[in-house]
Amino acid sequence: MHRHDQNFDQKYKEHLHRKIAELKKERDAIILAHNYQREEIQEVADIKGDSYALAVAATKAKNKVIAFCGVLFMAEGAAMLNPDKTVLLPVKEAGCPLAEMITVDKLRKKKEEYPEAAVVCYVNSSAAVKAESDICCTSSNAVEIVKAMKEDKIIFVPDKNLGRYVREHVPDKELILWDGYCVTHMRLTMEEVLKAKELYPGAEFLAHPECRKEVLELANYVGSTAGILKYVKGSSAKEFIIGTENGLIYQLTQDNPGKKFYMPTNEFVCANMKLTTLGWLARSLEQMMYVITVPENIAVKARKTLSRMIDVMEAKK
Ligand code: CIZ
């Protein structure tokens, strides 16, 4: 009979921790990890956060190498904002299905239909699509970015759920939405939320704006991962049902030891985010793979859309 050897697992983990620490020094590397990464990755990260916080952190880092534990569009962003640093994505297959729901050609056609509109592009998009846009946004700042636009008509790409949420919060602008969505957030149904609420009647339900409309309507609070983290810290409630990818439970638990967190479904897992493991991170630092670069003709334009977003947000501080 096969017996799982937990002692071996622990020893292997300790070995990888040592190896990663040595390689970090050797390479002069910093490890950035998205809030949706595995716990084992968040444990060794120098900086954890959402895509906005990590993009800013990447520009402030003094290290030569940035190991970006997230998905491709995030590493591309870091590479464009830091052309003098080497950006590594430990697993090259870590993509984002939402980012693949829009192409440059289709966006160009939409722009032709609405020549007076500005394009606001959610960061979950390729560098090429960013290059075709006027400004980027993340889920933590989408409302503020759209409000800050001088144009009254906005083509918002590619997440329709986030777009609809922004539309509700910026009623004086006309938003033209794209038909894209996050496959992970779309998995959560109203029935699952209602069941979880029945099971945990004292818990508040917190949802990410990438969720379906009917799910958001059940929420006590709607916000990005950064927003949810802030909300929970400031809330007097003791129990929460979390309507976003399960990686966020790690930071929520770290920040709020006395509070309880429940997932409304076991399916709330982004397979791409979970591809990165300690072993792949160690290999990435050891073999310097996979180096993420963006062709300069695209990077020149895409960088501007990211920098504009950072400038708008920094000016508000
Ligand atoms: O912007 C991000 O990092 C994503 C994808 C989600 C969130 O709310 O942090």
C-alpha cells in the first residue's frame, strides 16, 4: 500500500526554501507573488499583492532579476516597465484565458465603429492589446480610471463583468463592453452563494467584480483582492464568504487571525495561477527561465498605457 511520506515532503520543502534563498542572492533576485498564488509561493515571496501593487513594486525594486509568480500578462507588464531588469515567469504556460478573449484586429474594428471613444483596457490583456489602448486599469482602480478619462464614451475591454460594474459606478459615461470574462470567477453561481449564506448565516459575502451580476447583487462588499483585504481588516464581522480565487485566503488568514473565511465552492481555483510551485520557482532562478520580453515596437506603446494608469493613481495619493 502506498503511504504518503509527510516527513519527506517537509524535508523537500526545506531543501527548496534553502535553494531559493541561495539563488535569490546569487542572481540578485526579488520574488513577487500575486494574491492568487499557492500558499507555498506566497510564503517565500518578498512582495505579495494584486497586479497593480506588483507593477508598482517592480518599478521600485533595485534587484537585477524579478521572478514574477503570476501569469504571463503580469510578467509582460513588469518587463515593459523595467527594460533594464530580467523578468522571469517560472512556468511559461501560465496564461490568462480572459486575456486571450480579445485580439488586436477585433479591437481595431471596434475602435473604427466608435472613433470618438477612448479605450480603457483591463490589465488582464496581452501587451499587444494594451498597445492598442489609451490607458490600463486593474480591478482595484477601474472606476477611478474611467472617471478620470476626459472622453464620455469608453470602450472597456476585455472583462464584461468588471465593465458592467464600472458602468454602474460611473453613470455619466457611456461604456461599450467587450464579451470577455474570467473563466474562474464566472464559475461561481448564485445558488452556490445562497447555499453558503444558509450554511454560514452570520458571515458577510465579499465578491470580486469579475463575478456574474446576480452574484454581485448578493454581496455585502464588491472589490478587488486589495479591496477585499482592506475591507476585512476594517470590518467588525468575524466570518466571511469569499467570492474570489481561493489563493486570497492565505493573506486574509495571515492578516486576521481571529476571523473565519469560507469558500462558497471548491471550484474557485485559477488553474493557471496554481501552475507555479516551489520546485518550478527554484528551477526558474537556477536556469534563468523563462525570460519574458516584449518586442520594443509593442512595448513602447503598451508601456505608456501602464505608466498613465500609475500616474493617474499616484496623483490621487
Ligand atoms: O488585478 C489583479 O491583480 C487581479 C487579476 C485581481 C485582483 O482583484 O487583484
